[in-house]
Amino acid sequence: MDAALPSEAGAGLLAHCAGCPRCTRRLAELRALSDAFAALPAIRLEVDLAAQLVDRLQAGAPAAARKRGQGPWWVRWMDRIRPPTPWRFAFSPFAGSIAAVGLGLWLGGMLMELEEPVSPPAANTTLAAMSVFGSVPPGNLCPRAGACGASGNAR
């Protein structure tokens, strides 16, 4: 009817309509409806429907929603520091960036704290610490019967 189908599909549809009385009637009804719509004069509205719709929605809104600036202290505070409407969503990344930089500086400062120098360990402490790398570290069980010496783990 409105040539929306490709040419071969439209030709097949018209061929079907020629043999089907029900589809022929339906196609004639649709063409008549399309012609009736085309015959209607163009009307220009003199009324702004969007403004009326907004007015009706605001009139039906609860009084608390209409009174901006009232509410808990933190809501009023956020209204003061919130950027204008186009930049409202820029506040979150800005605050997150400030928090990340502050946290990074704080943690970096903790890493940079000076520690008091430690005196070198005594010889016997070093020897005891090196025993951890032996075949049987201190406190472990012997893997087989003579691995730890004659009387078990001597360390």
C-alpha cells in the first residue's frame, strides 16, 4: 500500500491479494484510510501542551517535593555545594579523585616513616636463624629414623 516492501516482496504480496478476497478487502480498507488521512487539513496547535503537562504534574506533586531547600541539614548543604545542573555528575569523580590523592599521600607517608637503626645481630642469633634452612628446620618432625641425629632432632 505505501511501497515499504522491496519490489519483489511487494509484487508477491499484490499477487497474493489478487487471488485472496479477504486480503483484497483489507488492502482496500487500508488504502481508503490512508487517502482519508491525506485529505485532512494540516492543523497547527496554538497551545503548548508540554507546558500544560508540566504545570499539571507540579500541581499534583506533594508539597514536600515542591519546596526545594527544606529538609535535613545535609540535603541543604549538598544543594549549596552541588554544581549547576549540567555539571552535577562532575562532582562525584572530582570528590573521588580528591579522596584517592589524599589516601595515596597518607599511605605513602606511612611508608616513608623513618625507622630507628637496628644493631646487627649477635653471632649466635645469626647461627640460630640460619638453622631454619637446615634439612630439618627447628620444631619439625624427622622424615626418617636417623635424619635428625642419634636422639631425634637435636636442635
